[in-house]
Amino acid sequence: MIVILAAVAAFVALPLRRRPSASDAGEDPRRAELEARKEALYRQIRDAELDRAQGKLSNGDWRRLDAELRREAIEVLRALDR
Amino acid sequence: MVELGLACLIAAPFACVYAAGAALLGARRDDRRLIDSSRRAVYAVCALLTVCVVVLEAAFLRSDFSVALVADHSSTTTPTFYKLTAMWSSQGGSLLLWAWVLSIAASAVLYLTRNRHRELVPYATAVLAGLALFFTALMLFADGANPFARLDPAPAEGVGLNPLLRHPAMAVHPPMLYSGYVFFAIPFAFAIGALVSRRLDASWIRSTRRFALVAWIFLGIGILLGARWSYSELGWGGYWGWDAVENASLMPWLIGTAFLHSVMVQEKRSMLKVWNVSLVVAAFTLALLGTFLVRSGILESIHAFGASTVGGPLLGLIAVVVIGSAALIVSRLDDLRGKRRIESLASREAVFLVNNLLLVGLCLVIFWGTFFPLISEAITGDRSSLGSPWFDRYTAPLAIVLVLFTGIGPLLAWRRVSAGSLWRLVRVPLAVAVVATLAVATLTDAIDEPPALVLFAFAFFALAALAAEFWRGAGAQRALAGGGRLAALGHIVSRNRRRYGGYTVHAGFALTMIAVAASSSFQTSVDLRLRPGDSGEVGDYTVTYVEPTSSIDDAEQRLTLGAVLDVERDDEAFALLRPSRNYYASTGAEGTVRGFFEGEATSEVGRRESPGGDMWTAMRPDLAGYDEFIEGADERIERVAGDAGPEAPFLNDLRSDLQGVAIAALAERYESEPVPVDFRVNVNPLVIWIWVGGGIAIAGALIAVWPAPEARRRRVSDVYAARLARDLERV
């Protein structure tokens, strides 16, 4: 029992013996959220193209939607640059 | 060896407490090292519980009856395969399975998110460690729940596995259901983490969506296997009886289905945040409720394999989850409220919302019906239950409409679809559905069952719409890159796994619902009492009882009494069916012949499966004619045993030998002097398509859950990043 607890403690305590490093600094949550939003918008632009190719969206609908999504994506990219 | 398992089980809660404490402290101090350490503690819990499982399985394989669990659920004659699976037929083994699968899933998700969601992961870790603590502590402190409890002295032989569980589907069904329940803990824990840390964008959903889908797949497989087992083993003639425990597995599956749809709305449109966290809490609560119903024995069920002592603590955990989550959601309502609204009813998000309402409605109906015995008892003092007709009456309309939306959803694009585009997309599936429905109404008796006919029409529409989706997708790909239609189809599916995997699930579901409607609405069921040579009519078929059969399996201590039935259609041979009934030497009545017929008996169904329908039969011999023989045999056994005296060496062996001789004589008599047999003969149309449709749905879910290679994801991202960079330059 003691051997098991000691082995677990040694394994678990390993990170605690490490010195704090720059990589330990937390990610910027605002940036992470924007990155996630950007990826989601890319996917939506791609989905909209697929929907147009399949005839689900008329050319007019697609142009309007695509422009809307691109505008949102550009806003996200600008926010990421700031 | 067993001591090692017990030591690991004792160590596990300590690791859980540390994991939760270090994670919360790490979050408070923003100390990455503490958070890493807490993750390692979860890995350690997983390793410790893995040792527990290995030790327990080794005890089963060695038939180590000093372990109470092994003695109560296995025997030296239990086949090796069932020794390996006997663990989860017990309370302690089930709890160990729950905790072990939880620790695996928790380790996997924490490993995958080790460099992401730094604000919310510590809280998710604390929730997962808290759940693991609950289940490991339950094993150590609840009465009769310790899987390593010992017996001293150890019995020479074990009780053996419950005969009903000696079926291949039953070996896989419980771990599938439990895995399904447990995997819902992952999105739940991350939802709580997101609520506590106020990181309420869709990123936690993207990281845990696959775990929710895995939970859904496991539950789906578990439900299908359970239905298959019920159909071939229970002998009542159906695959779904609205049993409390069946319902308990269906409810989280329905809510999980709703969640998997509505998270897409949050991902794409940043809407339904309150709804999504509520759904994920509901799915996990219902998963806990499923475990509670199996283990508490509070409601009557074919799954009530034994009394339990863990019902109270499980109910306490459910209360904590519900009250705590509700309080957290209410406190974060301002952060959760979205600014966007649904732009058009002709949009995918609008259809997803309707489908969500239908799924939640179905779940509420099933919840009410399942818990009605407790509700009625609380109000009137009398416990009354609701049977299959009640469930059918209220679930069928919702299910029928749901099938329609299974077809409509994939046709629509996000945000809005113009009326012209909508008509273009709908007209072909609509025409196919009308023609197919008219054909079915003309060529079959479906017109007599309007609800079934409506469901067929909706399902035809859904299947045609989905086929058109694949066709159009392949066509668009060919227009872009050329090549054959099949290659184009493979290309678009592999490039859009989530979309086309989902469509495949919808097709499997529509097919399954056709089969459910056909087999339940157009079933022919006849009870016949026949002697050898007698015949009976079942619809268009003539069933003749040809001869009785019997066999004895000494290793399993099983007597099988069977029958050969000859089935003819239009005077032509159609099938030869061999149903049987198994009787086992029961515990507590060892060494008696009567004991064989007082314990658990199982049915082996005689069945001929075909795409058009199954000829299904189960039997029950009327053994009253052998009462005199059985009583006489038991009296003789008692007399011989009495003559030998209570101190006689090998008295048990002597009784066992005499019992064996008497059972062999009874088996012989069953063939030479046959008794009447009660047969239930069913003609079940299209049942095989339930399993085929279920398999297609599972395959579709596997396509959807399979991740696209990272390199391809990056390539796609780079393409759109480059396009937008050009747009930026122009602006």
C-alpha cells in the first residue's frame, strides 16, 4: 500500500519539481476565443460554398451569405492583429 | 494478488482528492505546475483502476472463490468467455467498470486538452476527479459494493452466472451502456468548467463534441444489443418492451441526440448557449439515473438482477448534479444569453430547434411513463404502472414527425434558404415519397394502419432527400475535379465527414423506424398449444409440431427441452424451427430435480430471418404431467441420502449423481411421453432492418467522429486565410 502511494506521489509530483517557465504562462483567452471563431467562420464559408455547389443556396443567397461571413471573418482577423 | 487490487482501490480515492484539490488550487493561483500535477493524478487513478480490473479478471479466470464477487457470479464450469464478462453482472464489478471507464475517458480528454482551455480545464478536472472519487468511495464504503471483499472459508464451488446473462449480446451490452453513460461525463465536466470560468464560447464544445458522439455511439450499440438480446432470449416476442431500464438507456440517448444537433447551432451561429448547457446537464443526469435504475431496483425490471445498497448515494449524487448545475446556469444567464436570433424558419438552425423540441418531448413522455409507478404511489399510495400501449400512444406521433425532420434538416442551408431553392430541393424527394407510399398502400395492408403509413411516407421522403444529398454532393465534386461518381462520393464523404456521417446516421434511423413501424403494426402473433403431430395456422403459414428434443449440458448444469416445428406456406416447406427452453440447477435446491424447474429458465428462440420478415417462435412445455415423476425422484434421492446418513462422505456428490440420473430419465421421458407445449408464433415483418438500420447509423456516427488529418485541416484553413488576406488588402 505504502509502495503504491509512494509511486503515485512520485509520478504526480513530477511537475511540481519543475521551475516555472515561460510556457507555463496562461494562454490569452481572448485570443483563443478569436482563433476558435476564425476557424468556425472558415468552416461556414466552406459549407456555404458546398451548399451553393449542391444547389441549396441560389447564387444570390450565397453571395449575400458569403459576403456576410467574410465580413465577420475580417473583423475577427483585425481583432487578432490588435 | 487480490491484496494488490484492494490496495490500488484504496489508493484511488486519495489520488482523486489530490487531483480535484490541485486542479482547484492551480486555477486559483494560475499555477500551471499544479494543474499539470492534477492531470497526472487523473492518469494515476486510471492506472490504479486498471490494476483493479486486471486483478479482478484474473480472480475470475482462476476461479478464486475466496473473492465473494467471483463466488457469487462464477463457477468452475462457467465458460471462460463468461468468466471474463461476469464482472459487470455484479454491483461491485459494475461500479468498478463505471469508475474505470470514467478514468480512461477523463485521462483521454485531459491529455488532448493539455495545452488548451487553460482557464476551464482545471474545473473540468475537479468535476471528473470528484465523480471518480464518488464511485471509488462507494466501492469502499457501501455495503456489499467492494469488488475485493473476501469469503473465509472460501467455498469449493461458485454460484455461477445468472443464466439470462449467458448470451454473447449480454456480455457486450452492459459495458457499452455504461461506457455511453460515462462518456457523457466529459461534456458535462467541461460545461461546468466553462460555466465556472465564464469561458462560454463554443471552444469547450469543439473539444468535447467527439466525446459526446462517442457516448452516443456506445449507448446506441448498447441499446441495439439489448433489443437483440430481448428479441432472441426473453421469449416474449418483441425487441422493446418499454422496460424501466430500457427506457433509462433511451432517455440520455435522445437528449444526447438533441445536444449533438444543437451544439452545431452554437458553433455556427453562437446561439442556444443556455439550451446546450442545459441539455448536457440533462444528458449526464439521465445517464446517472440510468445507473441508479439498474442498481437501485426501485422500479420493477427484467434487469433487476439483485438488490442493491448504492441507490441512496446515487440519488444523492443526482441531486447534487441537478441542483448545483441549475444554480450555476442561473448565475451565468447574462453571459449565456446570445444576441442572435433565428433569421428564417427555412433554415437549418430552425429545423434543428424543432428536432430538439421533439427529442426532448419524447424524453419527457418516456420519463413520465417510466417514473409513473413512483409518482402514482406518492400521490395515491398505490403503485400502478403504464404499459406498452400508453408509451406507443404518446411516443409514436412525436417519432413520426421526427422522421420527417430527419429528411428536411439535411436539405436546408444555415441562416436562410429562399422559397425557390427550397422547392427545387424538396420536389424530387416529395415525388419519390408520394409514389413509394402509393405503391405500399396499394400492394400491402398498410392503409389499415394510417400512423404506420404516414411514417412510411415520411421515411421515404427522408431516404430520398438523403440520397439526393449524396448524389448532388458527388455531382458537385465531379463538376469541380472530374472523375467517376463513386470516387467523387468517396472524396466528399472523406472531406466532409461530419456532414455526410450525420446524413448516414439519418438514413439508418429512417430505415430503423420503417422496420419498427412495420414490425409493430403488422405483426401476426398466435399462441398455440400443440402435441407432436398437431398443426396450427399463423397467418398464411401452417405450423406443425414434429417432435420433441432434449439435451443435457453437464458442465453448465443445464437441461434443454426443445421442439422441432415444420412451417409451410401454400403447402410448400418454408422453415424448420427449433425453439427450446433451458432449465438450470438452482441455488438453494441443489441435489433435487424440482430445483431445476423452480429457478431461472431461459428461452432459445426458433427463428427464420429474411429481408421480408421473421418467423419467430418461443416455447414453454407444460411440465405438470411430470409432477408425479419429479416428486417420486426427489423422494428417492432423499431416501438414499437419508440412508447414507448426514455424515456420509461425498454426500453432496451422491445427491448430485442421483439428480443427474433423474434429470437424464426426465429428458428421455420428454421425448418418449411428450407433454403438450405452449408455443408463441410470431410473423414479424421487416425486423431484420432494425439491425441493418442501426448498423448503418452506427457506421455513420463512426464516420462523423473520425477526425480529419491535421494536415488537411491546416490546408483548408490556409486556403481561406489566404483568400481573406486578399479581401483585407482590398478593403
